[in-house]
Amino acid sequence: MGSTSSAEREAARPAAAGRRGAVVAALMLSMALAALDATIVSTAVPQIVGDLGGFSVFSWLFSGYLLAVTVTLPLYGKLSDTFGRKPVLIAGSALFLLGSLLCALAWNMGALIAFRVVQGLGGGALQGTVQTLAADLYPLKDRPKIQSKLSTVWAVSAVAGPGLGGVLAAYADWRWIFLINLPIGALALWLIVRHLHEPEREATARARVDWAGALAVFACGGVLLTALVQGGVAWPWLSAPSLALFGAGLALVAVVVLVERRAAEPIIPGWVWRRRTIAAVNLALGALGLLMVAPSVFLPTYAQSVLGLAPVAAGFVLSVWTLSWPVSAALSQHVYRRIGFRNTAMLGIGTAALILFAFPFLPYPGQAWQPALLMLLLGAALGLFQLPLIVGVQSTVGWAERGTTTASVLFCRQTGQTIGAAVFGAVANGVLAARLGGAGDLDSVTRALDSGSAPEATRRAIADAVHAVYLGAACAAALAFLVLLFLAPRKFPVLKD
């Protein structure tokens, strides 16, 4: 690893191989925790609000966690390249567990939101470092196996999160949503401490951490993501708070560029965007994050409001893509070994664009199996798209740059999801306003449907709104295809293991 001599690497390899199974188990547990906590709170909100109050600000339970995870990814990526993966993962796991414990002890909504931010600060380390270690542990030919396992864990945990949260809130207490993290996280942390042994690197000059750059990136990302998350929800898009946040965010972008250009070891180095392969993968996976909002956020509403399904059945319509995504990801190696990383990803995202474009042509109101079939196919297409890009881009850099590269990819995907939620939420509400004569948004309309007081025209308006969102997602998929076609090299410059 890094500047380690060949003799040191050979001496370390047998020990690392013997402990690899335990380390992989720890990575899968850590990934499950990070994925669960992004969604597990959603179905327990009524119980939390009933106990702590604070209904007007409860959305920050999700936004605060998301913001903290996203803006810390670049910092943790750089730190793992500088000091090694193990100390970063241990520190992040400890911070995540501390945040979980504090959340369980929260006495009001403000405290719970603050402690969710603490959780997110640890969650950023879990997400980025787990993906980086997966590439460190396995040579290129074996990386699809571990990445498909992590994809499966992420998909299952993300979908199971709302159901598990609802069960714990209904039959135990909402605080167990956070307490359950402690034994699982403690086991993962123990496995990492006990079994992960990185070969020692040769002594170099004292590492310098770009704390000014880290602070600037954190502030810039926090301000811009807050503007996107709260715009159109807490205040109108063209209101003073929204314009002030976007203005401050753009000013902070200039500050980040200035600080990072002068830094000896920048948090976001310029080579991340100067290298065609990394830049293309960043943009393509940013588009992936954007398009994923359409099914994950809007399909359950469509299934309940238009198809008339119960919440559990609506969740199943969405969850079927977690069956095909990891299977397709695991099999993608047989494709990219024949036609290359770029062409495999283009095949996957091109197919995904056609599937997303087909959604608005489903019959109204239709049967549940129809969108479920499309989701099954979409999962297979996206598995063929995402994993080759992650494996490919990680294979173009050495150990000392892999953490930063992986973090930049995940940062772009997370940012894409945030932008997608804002943009597609505005699209859906705009279509509803046009269909219903300027009255109502998606949240208020679906609540009216739940109470049984909305006419058939409202159901059709919701169907049209979701169709518009899926067309937007198809455009995002087409954009990712064009990015790979014109920006990514035909053959990724893969380094030898």
C-alpha cells in the first residue's frame, strides 16, 4: 500500500488474507448502519413528534443527517489517504455510535436534530472508507464480489429501514431506533480494531492537513445543500432566505477555490477534475443520484395514490429493484472484461433511460405488477452501470489517491440526490398546480387522498406529476450516457495491482 516496499507488502499479505473475512464482515455491518440510518427514522416521525414536539422542524432529522454525511465525505477521503483507512474508520465509527447514543437520550427535537448531525459526521466516514477499503482488500478481478455484497447490504438496509423503524416505534420505543446501532456498531468496531492491519508505510515528512480547506468545503456544502433541501419547503424558492443562501453558497465556492489552490495538500485536489476518467465518473454518478430520486421518493406515492395499494404493498413495488441490482452488479464483471468499463456503463445507463422513459406510458390506473416489472428491470440496468464505474475509477489510482477518488465519487452521487429531490419536487408540485388549477402540492394532495376526500381528477393529477418526474429522470440518465460517450476515455487507464 502506498509507499510500502515490496518486502513489507509480501510480509503483510498472508496476515491480511487470513483476517480478510472478519474485516469484510465489519465493512458490511458498517455499511448496513450507514444505510439504515438514512431511512429508519421516517416511519417513526409521529411517535417522535408526539413525544418531543417540534413538528415544524422535524424534516431536519433527515436533512441534518444527509448534510453532515455529504459535506464530510471529501475530508474523510483525504484523511484516509494521509493517515490510513483504519484510524479514519475507527474515529468515524466511534463518532457514529456516540451520535446514536445521544439521539436515544434526546430531550427535545432541537437536541435530537443536533445529535443526528453528530451521527452524520460519523456516517460520512463509514460510507467513504468502507468503499475505499473494499478496493484495498481485493485485486481488480475480485472487486466485483465485495462491491456486489456492499451493494446488496446497502439496498436491503435502505429499503428495510422504514419498516424496521415503524416496528420499533410501534412495539418498543422510538429510542430503540438509535440504541439498536450500539451492539451492531460495537461489533463492527471490534472487528476492525482486532483484524484490520494495514502495512506500515515508510516514514515521510509530517503530514499536513488542510483544515482551512476542510472548513471552507464544509461551510460551502452546508449552505448550498441547505438551500436545496429547504427551498420550496420551508420557504419559497425566490424568497429572501433562499436567495441569500444561494448567494452565500456561490461566494463560498469562490473561497473554496482560492483556499484549495494555495493549500499544499488540498482536501479537494485539482486532479480530481483534471483527469478525464475521474471527472466523467463523478458527473455520471451525480446524474445517477439525481435519477434515483424518481423511484425512491415518488414511486411509493404513485403506488398508494394511483394504484390504491396499502403502504406495505407500495413498499414492495419499490423494493423489487433491490433484487436485481446486486445480481446485475455481480455479473457485470463478465461484461466489462469483454467490452470495457465505459461501454458496460453506457449499456446499463442507456437501458435505464429507456425504462424510465417507458414509465409514463403505463396504463391508468394500471396493475401493480407493471411498475414492479419496470423497477426490476431498472435495478438490473443500474447495477450494470454503477459498479463498473466504481471498480473502474478505483483501479485507475494508487493507494495514496484511492480514498480521495472514492470520496469524490460518493460526494457527487449524494449531491445529485439532493439536487434531484429539490428539482423533482418542484416539477411534481408544478404539474399538480397546473392540473388542479393552482391549488395544492404533492404532500397536501396525498394527505387528502389518504382521508378519502379527493376526487378521481386528483389521482390523475398525481399520475401526471409522477410521470413528469420520471421523464426528468430519463433525461438525467441520457445526460449520464452523453457524459460517458464524450468525456470518458474508451479504455480506463487501469493500474496494475
